[in-house]
Amino acid sequence: MRLFFKEHALLIAVQLIQFLVIFAVYWLGGSRNLLLGLYSIFLGVFFLACYLIYHYMSRSRFYKKLCTELADMEAVLEPSGRAPVAVALDQVLKDQYRLYTKQITEAEERQEGHLEFMDRWVHQMKTPLSVIELTAQNLDEPDSSSIREETEQLQRGLNTVLYMARLRTIEKDFHIKPVELSKLIQEVNMEHRRYYIRSGVYPQFSESRLGITVETDEKWLFFILSQLIYNAVKYSAGKSDHIQLSVYERGGFAILEISDEGIGIPPADRKRIYHKFFTGSNGRKYRESTGMGLYLVKEVCTYLGHGIEMESEVGKGTVFRIVFKPSQNLTGM
């Protein structure tokens, strides 16, 4: 209704001015029949009102469609009425919808091709890295350790690229099942054992009771835990010789906690640690930081329905907690 009156405000104003001008012309021409003049104005206003009412009633769906927020793209295909302007609008919207769906389909095909290329490329790069690592084992120290350290960095970077590419289609790439947290932590620790030794920082594990199991995607949780452990070790090296991995329950929630006694996160950086490509002051000191690790961790936790908490104090360390909702928290197995 408001849009209708805005559109016809000028017409109404012109008509009223016109009625007053006609009345003034009769009055200045010598006619002093005030009642007849007012009756003429009344008839003019009456016919104007009839026209506006008919015009609104015949185009009510048209104005409603213009003023209503679309719930989905298919809503644009609903007819707006039989008025010529409504039919023209429906045709324009249908043409735009067809163009939109065509462009979306083409974009999805390009994205699928890009993801497939990235997946293949990452796996192809892993083969020469494995060969380099095997070759390095036959070299003398410290050359062997240096080469293997660099290959691990490349391997970690490739995995980040792969998970970043898969994040766009994560809804098609995760499988929820019961996962025992202690077993997953053991697997992650085995994967990072050389990184622990090289950094001089070792994990300490504790759990409040045996067999705490949650519903999650094992592969993606493995990535989340690996990323948090990698950060904890990196920012603890030279300051502490251990990180703490804990599994416990809190108010019906299962908690997976990774804490360190490293350099901590400055207060100015804490609100932005999950932003894409944000490295912060710590990341600028450690140049291998990409600013993508915690962004991916946050995004994946959101998709999986897990909460994530962070506490930090400069010079004393940082704590990250992955919080599994009660519906995701199963009984001990």
C-alpha cells in the first residue's frame, strides 16, 4: 500500500491542484455558486478515488511482490497478476532467473573442475616429496634432518591447500560416525612424532574417564586437532618442553582441550585469529604462518556443529577447546 501511494503521490497532487484551479477559474469568472463548485470538486475526487482503488485492486499482487522479501529464488517465478506491467515484470524475472541458473551451473562446473585439479595436483606432489624424504634418510646429519624438515613443511602446506579446496564442498565430504577421542589423539601424535622430537616439545595426555566417544567426522577432526597441535608446538618451542592434551566432560558436553605454555596471543589479535589470512604479530615473527590454519579450524567446527573456545595470556600460553554438544557426546565404549 505504501509503495502504491508513493508511486501515485504526484498524480494525486496534480489532480487536487487541477480541481482547485478549475474552481478558481469559475470563481474569478463571476460564478458565485459555491455549492456547485464544491460538488464538482467532490465528483472529481470521487472518480479519482475510484480509479485509484481499481488500479490498486487489479495490481495488488504486483505491489505485494515488490514489497515482499524473497524466501528463495523460485519465488520470483510466481505470477504477479494480469496487468500489463505485472506480466512484463514476470517475464523479466523469468529471463533473469534462467540467466542466473545458467551462470550458477557454469560456476559450479568450473569449481568442480578446479577442486578435482587441486586434489590430483596435491596427490601428485606427495609422490616426489616421499621420494625426497626416502633419499634424505641415506644422507648424513644434519643434512638429512634439514631436508626432512622442509619436506614436512611442504607436506603440511599441501594438506592445507587440499583441505581449503575441499572446504567449499564440505557438506559432500564428511561422514559422521562415533569416534573415540583418545584413539584419535594417539593417531595424531604418531603422525607428528618427528615434529615433537625436532621441536623439543612433547605431548602429555589425560582423560577424565576411559572411552569418551563423540559423533564427528574423523578425517576433519584429525585435521582440526593436527592444526591446533602444530600451533601449540610451534609457539611453545624454546619456551616450554610440553603441551597438554585433555579429554573430559563439562556439564554434559565432551571437551577436547589443547593447551600450551608458549608465547600466548596478544589481546589485540584475539578477535581476529579466525579471520582468513590473518597472521597477527606472532605470525609475523614466525614467517611460515599462512593465516589459514585457525580459519579452517573455525569453519570446519561450524560445519560439524562443534563449538570452539580460546583462552590466552601473553607469556603464559594458550588454551583451545573443541566442544561437542550433548547430542554428539556418546557414552564410553
